[in-house]
Amino acid sequence: MRQEFIDQSIYRLEEWLPRVVKCLNELSEAQIWQRPNDRSNSVGNLVIHLCGNVRQYIISNLGNQPDTRDRDAEFAIRDGYDRQQLIEKLTETITQAVEVIRGMSTEDLMKERSVQGFRQTGINTIIHVVEHFSYHSGQIVFWTKLLNDIDMNFYGGLDLNVKNG
């Protein structure tokens, strides 16, 4: 049961990472930092935010590394990272998080810790990160499709109309 949870959590993070990278590669440098309005975030902000969240919850909290996150700065930034830097930062963050998740024992998964003032188990922390990563990755995909009027073709050639049976 422990291994299945770990494997599926890692699978979902690694499933979304190349999709976000594909989006970054479809956008111009200007589009990466474009905001639809003052109350919304750019793709660049969302990538920086994902790195901050994954680092704080998984790498710092579960991996026992220092927590240096400045959450407000993730949303205030207007540029400063180019496409390649964002890709490298996100890829490195997910790689480190996967290493932490892969090394979690049953006791680690059940142990309660505090993150952002909330007490939660390792399992809850990992679930939060996976769903948070998926949520914001979906926003990045939507924004990319909206800006460029393109089909991201994530399932290229697969027949997704197969019936359950």
C-alpha cells in the first residue's frame, strides 16, 4: 500500500512536469510574464509558485531541509527568469521532491508535521502537493491555449473513447 501511494504520487507529478514544459516552450518570453489582469498571475508566476509550494511542503517539510520560501514574492515578480531558467528550476524542484517522496517510510507518511501553520501527516502533505501541482498546471495549460489558440495534444494518437469493461 505504501509503495503504491508513493508510485502514484510520483507518477502524477512526473506526468504534469513535461506538460508545463511544453507550455513554456509554446509561449514567447513576453507571454510567459503576461497577466490577463491585475488580479491574476502569469505563467511565470505560476511556475515560481509551484516551485515554492513543492519546495516548502515536500523538500523542506518532509525532506527536513531549511524553509526559505517567500510566498508573497512568488506572485509579485514580473520577470527575471527566462523560459530555460523556469524549466530548469521546475525540473530540479520536481526531481528533488521525487527523491524525498521515494524515500518516505510508512512512519514518515503517518507522522504529523506543521507546514504553513497546519498540522498534517506526510500522506496529507503529498496529496496536497500533487493536487496543487495539477491545479496550477491546468491553469498554465489553459492560459497557453488561450494565448496561442493551440491544441496541446498531450494524448497524441491515443483513443480516449475506450469503454470501461
